[in-house]
Amino acid sequence: MSIIGVIPSRWGSTRFPGKSLAPLCGKPLVKWVVEACLRAKTLDEVVVATDEPRIAEAVAGCGARVAMTRPDHPSGTDRVAEAANAKDGDIVVNIQGDEPLIDPALIDSVAAKLKHDDRWQMSTACAPITSLADLLARTIVKVVLDSQDGALYFSRLPIPCRRDGEPDLGTGLYQRHIGIYGYRGAFLKRLVAEPPCALEKSESLEQLRAMWLGGRIGVVRTRELGIGVDRPEDVAVVEKLIRERGLA
């Protein structure tokens, strides 16, 4: 078994074209992500999956393998599958390319969820929702868990619904999904071979395709929300956090 960490990184972004190469404290965004992945203890290999030569050049020699992928992939998952070229028994961890402060320990936990427990075909993470605004926001994905911390459903709507009164955020029922995924190699191949299902199209959430196919998703609980760079104005915020954490 190999555990392969893949960072999908593309040039095109509606809100921030070229953000993978946006300088953060003098270093390209994607390079911060690579360095965080290299600090993870479980990854046997780190791969940057891109269709952009400028991104490939920026990460050359930094310890990650670069996989030049097709430019017409419909999703980051498809790009990850091509780049990993995993065997059925391998584990592939999909790490978002716009989170320079991703916690290496979270990467390890997501990988370990599959390595040490055969019940799951996929793994991901969640963190408690602490405000009603976050619960109601459709940009924040919610996940409902079973008694074994397996995912029951993901939605952009506030779930579980409290029939009477306001949601009680102190119960621990309300969890926000954190966008990191682990896949067993065989299941990843099956996933990308299937077309989007009705649930996935409705919610615009790829993980619902896995659930539609009967895949079980184990969820790691964390309090690390991660900080993504989605817009140019996020750069200054993240740079401040980098300096506060003594990383630059």
C-alpha cells in the first residue's frame, strides 16, 4: 500500500485567476501547500496535479512530483485520479490547492481513517458549527454523522433540521464539512468512471456521488477549519496568519 497526497492546482479560477501562483510572504501559494504536505508523516509521495506549465515550473525541485494532467477534466477529483494513477490497494489523499495553512496532522488523520479501518471507502473531515450564520450559509457544507462518525448526508442547507425552535449548536449535531478527501484507489477509479448523479447535481457536491454509489465515508473530527485563498483580498489575511504562526 502507498499513501499518495495529491494537490490539484489549476490556473483558471472565476474569482481569482492564477491564484496558485499568488505570492504569500514571497512564496507562491501552491508551494506553501506542498511544504505543508511534506510535513505530513503518512504520505509516501506528494504530487501536484496541474495542466499549467507555469505552476509546474513554480514547484519544480521542491520535493513534490509534478503530474501534467489533461486540461478538460470536469472536476478536481478527476484530475487527482489521473495524477495519482493509484493501484487498487493504495490510498489517495486529495488536498485542496488553495489552503496554505493546511494542518499536516489533519492530512495524517484522514489517511489513517482508511489505513486502519476497512469499513470506509472514503474519508474526510468536519468541524463544529458555532454560529447560526454559518449554519444557514449555503456556501458552508454541512454533514450529519452516524454513531461511528460515518457520513449520513452532506447538504448546503442546515441539517439536521430542528422541527421545533432554533437549532441548538451546543449538541454537537451541527458539523461543517472540511474539504479534504481520502480515497481507496479502487473506489476512486469507480467514482470518476460514473457520471454525476441527481443528488450531486442538485447540491453541487461531488461527495454525494460516492454516497449514491453506496460508498461509506468515514469522517475525522477536527477544530481546524483551514484558511482558503478564494479572492485577492484573502492574501493579506493569510499572510498575517503566516507571520503570526512564525512560518515566515
